[in-house]
Amino acid sequence: MAPENGAVIAAIHAATGRMPEVIGKPEAPLFRSARRLLNRLHPGLNADFAALCMVGDNLDTDILGAKRLGICTILMMTGIACGPDATADRRADIVAEDYAGLTRRLFSC
């Protein structure tokens, strides 16, 4: 794994003495902005967080951020998540091994 944003945040904090405001996943501003954009692009939709679903492959960013806001979550096991990760505290609502599995799961009703 390569260093992620935590290293950049630490460097900014060390250089300035101030913590930067984080707006990316898993922080709420990114999810709120995405919802506003969705509602603006589809007038009349007026979707709230309970009507949305986040598809992601990272429990610490995609899934955690969405769960904090009450958004349904789908964990794709095609990224950095591994088998034991799917049973972590941040458990996703749906876990799919790959896109074919997700399609079968979503359209089996």
C-alpha cells in the first residue's frame, strides 16, 4: 500500500500548525456535495441519504463515510477489501465478490 492522505495531512499540520479541513471520503462534505449534485441534475428527485447507495471497495473510506450518513452500502471485493474485512465493525449492507455477482444480487428479485 502506498502512503495515503493521512501522510499529507500530517505534513500540512506539521508545516502550518493547523489541521486542514478534510472534505474527501470518509468525511460528510463529499457525500453531501454528491447528493446536492444528484438532486440538481435530476430535478424533482429530491433524494435523501436513505434513498442512496454507495458502491465502494474500501471499508475505511467508501463504506465508513456512507454508513455515517445512513446511506446503503455495497462493498465490492475487487479492491483493497479482503475476506475478513467484510466482517469488520463497518460492515457493508451488501458484499459482492465482483461485478457479475453484484448484478446477480441486484437483479435476482
